[in-house]
Amino acid sequence: MKHIEIFDSFLTDVVDLNSTRLSQLESRSETLIAVVEKGGWKPPISEWLRHGSWAHQTIIKPVDQGEFDADLVLLVQPVEGWSAKDYIDKLYALLSEHGTYSGKVARSSHCVTINYANDCKVDIAPCVVADGDTRVCNRNTDDFESTRPKEFTEWLIQINGYLGRDLFRKVTRLLKYLRDIKTRFTCSSVLLTTLLAKEVRQGDANSTEFVDVPTALRTLVGRLDLWLQERPAKPSVLNPHLSSEDFAAAWSEDQYKTFRENFHRYRQWIDEAFDETDESESLSKWQRVFGDDFGKKEATEAGRAVEKAFIEVKKAMGWGLQSDDPVELVKSYGVVAIPSGFEKKPYIEQPRRRFGMREDFIDQNIHVTLHEGLRTPSLGTVVSGTPLRGGKFLCFRVFTKTGSPLQPTQWLVDWRVTNTGSIAANSDCLRGRIEDCEADLSRWEALAYRGIHFVEAFAIEKRRDRILAKTRPFYVVIE
């Protein structure tokens, strides 16, 4: 499923750099430009250009809430007698001596950097325009290198226009976010953006493959994956306006191989999430791609809104209980009050392994015991749906049909513990993730949040590393 509205809110709330920080960046850049222009720096200034993700409008919020980078290109006329490093060194000296930037300035091979503590960095790259050529200064080699920052940005604007509705920029931001949260591959922003841009064709805006963000994402990722799979060795990725500039030059063969393999995996995950027809499972599969923050707001609301489904059951059964509280309904009428499909929550994680189902060898009912504290003696067994007071602990185990426990030498058990209701949601503890087992394959859980929750187990044969059985949900009702 597409989840178009969730993609829109995910971009706005999680991926995109917020408007406050963008406005602050604008203000800081204006101040920085004024300081350079009034500071007596010798080269005649022709033009200031935004560059990189800022100019391309593909800048994203740092996933670790740390600093983001923004680039400025400073086009200047040549100064007689200056070598390449002079442009950087003298700009560095000017800013270092200015009271506003003292202690905040650094320099590297191609730029001077202003570090705004715990917020952002602004790189200024001086470029000399002479004899019809634009050349960036390399301080390390003391050479000038041809560059085309203005033309490259104009090309990306054209590419974005081919698709319309900022679809290219949105897809690029999503994939940069994917890169940053997964950290599975190395790929610079300019390289990733160029690879994607080369897969856009004039006239794509009229295609059904670009009707919305998730469809455009699937299309571009699919096209790029096909291109990568046809190239097992590292290819060149040239600047379309400067054939001598290969954006892939910094990639090693191993880095390219890692990128190619992981990109192929993410393409498969995106296809699976897009094609999934069950709403809850589709959202879970999109979360496998983009992490738990994808659809988190919507999933939390779904976790809170359990009462409506219980009220529908109450009406259908003609029950006279005045309370519409799910806990009270289950206390009065038992698990028959739990609505059909109650376990299909949008925040539930799908199992990590493939299924090879064989349900004849395990008891599909989880065996549960009540305990005063963690790993204390048992107070007795508990039946699914039994109302329980908070503060105690439950221990969950899986047994074979003959009544013996699974052997840890041959088996693993993945547990899925899912909470529902406003109390768990307000505590940011709806969970629904796949959890590891103890050494004896059991799972211990505290009775913490009032509401109706459920636990499921997946029995995994170690030799085949496949799920061979899944238990029925065990309903935990906390008063």
C-alpha cells in the first residue's frame, strides 16, 4: 500500500529540515556574506551561490539531531600573484580575526568552514572565474580545479521539473534519510543525487509511475537498481556539465559493491511494502525500510483508538454492560469481547525470518505463569484473557504438543509483545517489535500498563533458520 498521507507527514515531521533552521541558515549566511564583502578581502567578488543540498533543496534533518552542512560558493575574479591556497588561507584569516567567528573557523582542502556549535556548519568554497572557466581552489595541492556549480544546480532544477510536484527532491531526501539511518553503505549526497537524477526522463511527469511520492520512490529506486545490477564493477558517474569530474572517484570497489548489494535489498523491501495489501502489514514493511518513525504518529493513534472496535462487538452481541471500557468488557464477557482482527496493528513488526510452517509439533497456546517479581517462584498458571493486577510479572514459554519445552540447542523463539490503549500510547510503549528470548527460550514481562495487550511466539529451527510455527496470541488483560 502507498500510505500517501503518511509519506507526506513523514517528510514534513521527520525528514525535512524544519523552516526555523532554514530561516536561521539564511540569516547566518547573509551576515557571513556581509562580513566577507566588507572585510577587505582582496579578490573582486562576482557572485555568491548556494551549493550542494541547500541549493538542490534536498537538505535533510540530521538523524542524530546533530549538525547539518550547508555550502556556499564564492565566485571571484583572479588576483595577480595569488596561488590557489592563498584564496582559502586569506579568507580563513579574515574570518578568524573577526569577533563574530573567532574560534569557529576551520579550513580544509577546498573551503573555509564556520562551525555553529551543535547546530550547523557552513562551508565557503572560493572559485576563481577566468578565461571562461570556473575553477575551485585546492589548498592541499595548491592547484585550481575546474568546476560547474551553477550549471549542475540548474540541471537538477530541470530534472525536478521533469517530474513536477517536487517529486524528485522528495525521493532524494527520503533516500538520503534511508542512507543515514541504516548506515549500511557509503555514498556522498552529490553522488546519490546524480545517480537518481540520471534515471529521470523527460516526460515522466505524464507517467503513472510518478503519480505520488511512494510511486515515484518505487520507480526511481527500481530503475537505479536495474542500472546498478548491470554493473558489477564500479562505474563512472560523471558531472553532466563537466566530463572530467567523476563523482564516483572516491568510491573504492568494496564500497561500491556494498552500496550495490544494500540498494538491491532496499529495492526489494520497498516493492514488498508497496505491494502489500494489508494496511497494518504494509505499514510494518515500510517501517522496515524507514525505521519506527515512519507512521509513528498514525500508529500511536491506532494504538489509542481500541475502544471503538470493542463498542462494535458490544452492540453486535447486545450486551447490556454500561461501560465501553475494553478492560471492563473483557472482565465481564471474556475473550469473546475482543474484536476480530484486534492483532492487526499498524505498529507491529513482521518476523525477520522466512516461514516454513509446520504447526503439528508445538502447542499453539503459550504457557504462562504469574510471578511476584522477576525470576521469582511461580504463583500459578494464567489463562489467556485473565484479568490481572499490575505490578507483577509473567513468564511466557512455548511447549511441544507432547508437553516438553523446546530445546535451546535446536530452537530459538522470537517473541512479539504488543501493547494497546491510551496509557501505553501516552508512555510511548506500544511496542509490537520482535524481541529476543532468554537462554531457556522464555520471555519475562512486567504487568505495567492498564489495557489489553497480546504476546505471540515464533518457533525457529536453528538448522534451517526458518520459522516453523507461530502461536496464537495470548491476551494479557491488566486492570
